[in-house]
Amino acid sequence: MNTPQEPIGSGYSRASTTVDIIKGVNLVGKVAIVTGGYSGLGLETARTLASAGARVIVPARNVERARKAINDVGGGMEVQPMDLTNPDSIDNFARDFVETGLPLHLLINNAGIMALPELTRDTQGNELQFSTNHLGHFRLTLRLWPALKRAGGARVVSVSSAGHRFSPVVFDDINFVHRDYDAFKAYGQSKTANILFAVGLDWRGKDYDIRAFALHPGGIAGTNLGTHVGVEMLKKTGFIDANGRPVVDLARDLKSISQGAATHVWCAVSPQLKGQGGVFCADADITSVLPDSDSPNLATEDRTNRGTGVQAYAIDPNAADKLWRKSEELTGVSIPC
């Protein structure tokens, strides 16, 4: 049976931090990979897993920059080269890891880009947000499949967003060939894909005890994700104050980095999720399904006491299966026999 998409009463809240989640958790002997694990939410997640004893590997396009960032927070993590927009780079990273014979207990697909102002494509012609946020992680996860199976109990965590409400996956024109490009619709489509990927992956992996989750971390201004949004938009929407400092306002779902990464860590390690999967989470709990509504407008939306649930189209198993087949077509990669 599928895990119900409804809260379980975890006991945590929007205010919970990574310190709260990791308390009492022993990850000695566990191996984790965290994409984007050298900045923002990814760095906090990687650091937290390492603090509990996990061996944490951070793939990065800029290895020296990543190593410096990790050393600045105390080290304890490994950096290896990988570019999520380059299929050969992903394949080389995954092959090298699989050939070590190590199990992979935790794969945190955290890296992402947001709201590119102009239509940009990867070398295969795919819109870059969809390529980076979804297709790169799809390829990486499937290439790491033998190591996930070896773990005898693995979790794959896909970092999505409440921004999935900006758009479903538009299967007829994923790459904006026949429709006008919209930065936030492209972002929303990629975030919906992250959730559908968790649904599809969990269905295919649960017989091997590979379970998958997707999550919304909250609104966090102190990361690199909002680079293309612009300072004025961040001020207008209240993510940063007049002096450019990140705002923490839990009533508006605006969090600190430690609060934002709490749901990453909860999905990765919480015993409350044993035997469950394929669900969307926020505030360190499974969320409810949102009622149908029009797509939000980032510039005008009132975030006060906003629900952080999931749109029904993002957990639809038929859409998840359709995305899986489309992703296999676009990447040429499938689960190894």
C-alpha cells in the first residue's frame, strides 16, 4: 500500500532545527551523498549528517570552492568532482562510487537553480532548470542504484519546494519550444518533477528497501538559490529586510538555514518514516494535500499562515509514471537489471 499523504504528528514544527532532528541519531557506518552540499541548506544537511557519524561525500563542479566552504564549517566531509548538467560527469562520479563496493544509505538530491531570467538550455537541448533540478538527479540516482541496493535500507531525498505550485509538468512542452518561457513556471515544473520522481522512485525501489521522499524546506533567503530573483524582488516579497538581511518569520514560512534543513535531515534519518515513502514533507512531517487553486504569483502572494501542503498533480501516480518514462527517454538511462 502507498503511504498516505497526510501528517503523522511527528512532534516537530516549523521552528525545529537540524539539532532537534539529529539528537540521539547514530549514523556511524552509514554513507551519504549530498548534492549541493557545500552551501546553504545542503551544507547544513551534510554537516549535520557528518556530526552524527556518517561518511558524507559532496559532489561539486567547483571542487576547490566546495572544499573551502566545508573547511570553514569544520570539515569532516569529502568532495569529489561532478557537474549535474554534464551526463559524462555524472556517470564518472557514480561509476567511481559504485566500483568502491560501498553501500549508499542516504542520497540527498539537494542541488538546484531557480528562476533563470532567460531561457537557457543544457548541451542536450533541455531547459536548464528542469535539467539541473530533475534530470541530473534522475540520472545520478539510477547510476547509483547498485550502491543503494547494497545498503539494505536506503533513502533518497529530493528537495522540492512550495514553488511546485507554480506549474505541473507540462509534458507536451517541457522544454518551452512551443510556449513562451516563464522563469517561475519553469522552476515550478522542475520542483513538481522532484516530487513526482519521489513517487515513482519509491514505487520502484521499495521492494529493495529503497524509499524516497520529497520536501519543501521553507523560504530561506540566506542561500544561493535566489541569485536570479534579484534583491528588489526579495525585499518586495519580504524575504530580506531593507538592509539586505535574511528575514526569519515562521508565520510566513520564512526560516533560518538550520530550520530549513531540518526537513532534509528528518526525511533522511527519522525512524518515524521507517517503512514509508513516496510522500511530500514539510516542517519535519508529512504534509496534507492542498485544495485546487490558481497558480500563485510570487510578487503578490500573502505567505502569512500559508499552508505548506502538496498539489494533487504532484503526487499523481499516473503523472509520476509518465515523467519516469519521459526521463528515461531524455537521459537514455533506466534502472539497471
